[in-house]
Amino acid sequence: MSASQRLIRSVVYLGLAALMGTGSLSAASREMLTLQRELSIVLLEVRQLKSQHGERMAVLEELTKQNLEVSNRMNQAMAVLERQVAKQSEALEQPVNSMSTRVENMSNDFRDLRTAVEAINTRVARVQQEIEDIKTHLTTLPPPSFEGEGAAPEGNGLSSAGTLFDAALGDFHRGNYELSKVQFGNYLRDYSRSLRAVEAQYYLGAIAYSEQDYPEAIRNFDLVMERYQVATITPDAQYKKALSLMKLNHLDEAGSELRSLVEQFPNSTVAPNAAAQLEELQGVSEKPSPTRRSALTN
């Protein structure tokens, strides 16, 4: 039984004794003594509780103080860490930005390089096609003919005409365009009525085309078409004239030449190429595009 319960019980007993009268005074006295002892015990326990409470509060205050100190130290450490992180971020920001710029520049350079390579591949393909066209023209040329060589010098005229033409043709195939041009010019001057004069005129146009002198090439191809309308090489001259006009970006005139070639010489060796070029030109006219127009002339 606790002290508080004993105290309550004593008070109750005391009240009962008072009600019962004097006969119970001795019992009440004994109860009073008991109550006093218990009250003393309760007071002692209360002092002990207060003492224990004070000690516990002191411990709690000490713990609270220690926790506060630890919290302050942690806050200080966090502040230092945040400053260090901020400095590191500032130190890394510039290199990262610089690296991002370099990566972007490299990506742009790679894209430009890929575009340039694609353009080169397109040009190489066109050059290869032109080489194939030239080979086709060469294989379809008539064999050397020395009959009917007109306006030849006296004596060994036929032999001189054939030798001059063969020499000019050999220099053309070896890429000696200047020498070949002079020789073909001399041939036309001395043997303008020969059967191979049309070939000489055509090769002068081919030389001008190879040297990118497109107006001169057109002039020579026009002479072939005007003077030798029924010659085997006339469709080739008209096709090369159309290509020269395309190089000069005269696309409408080039289209007219290609259309005329396909209609007049549908069975010629260059008719399929002319039809393909005409279809491409028609596509450009339907959907104008500076890029495609530029690609056609390269």
C-alpha cells in the first residue's frame, strides 16, 4: 500500500472515530500517531521524489545542452560543406560549359564534313557517268575513213589527213588538250570536206567541255548539229550541248535540247541518259529548289 493510500485510510479512520464518540478517543489517538508516522513517511517520500526529479531535470538539461551543442556543430559543418560544394560547382561550371561548347562545335564540324563528303560523292558519281558516256561515244564512233578526204594537199594528202586525225585523237585520250585542239583545228582547216571533219568538230567541243569552257563547247556542238545533221555523232553532240547548258544553269534551254534529242534520236546510245536528265529537270521545274538546281550544275 502506498503512502497516499495509507494517508487517506488514516483520515477516514479519524473521522469514524470522531463520529463514534469518546469511547474511541484512545483508538483515535493511536490512529493519529499512525497517521503522523505515515505523514512523515509521505513527506520523506515527497522530498525524495523532489530530489530525484531535480537530479533528473539536471541530467535532462545537461543532455539538452549537449544536443544543442552537437546541433550547432552540425550546422556549422553543414555551412562549411555547402560553401565547399558551391566553390566546387563554380570551379566545375566553366570547364563543363567549355566542354559542351567543344562537343557542339565538333558535332557541327562532323555534320559539315558529312555534307561535304556527300557532295563529293555526288560529283564523283556524275564524273563517273560522264566518263561512261565518253566511253560509249568512243565505242560508237565510226572507224577511220580515208575515202573522200577533200581539200587535201597535193601528193600524200589522204595519208597526211589520217595521220593528223589519229595524232589529234591520241593526244585527246592522253589529256593533251591544247595540242589536240591545235591538231583538230588544223584538220578542219585543211580537210573540212572530209568524212571525219564532223568528228574533229565534235572533239573540239569535247575538249572545251573538259576545260569547262562551256560557251565554246556549245559553239562547237552547234556546228556539228548544223553542218552534219545526219551524222552518227550528232546525238552525242546535242547531248553534250545540253550538259553544257546545264553547267551554265540554262535549265530551260537544256530541257529543250534533251527533249529534241529523245524525239529525233530515240534509238541513239545517249537517248536513255537524255531521258533521265530530262526527267530530273522536269522534277526541278515542278518543285523549284536552289539546292537541287545547284546540284544539277555540279
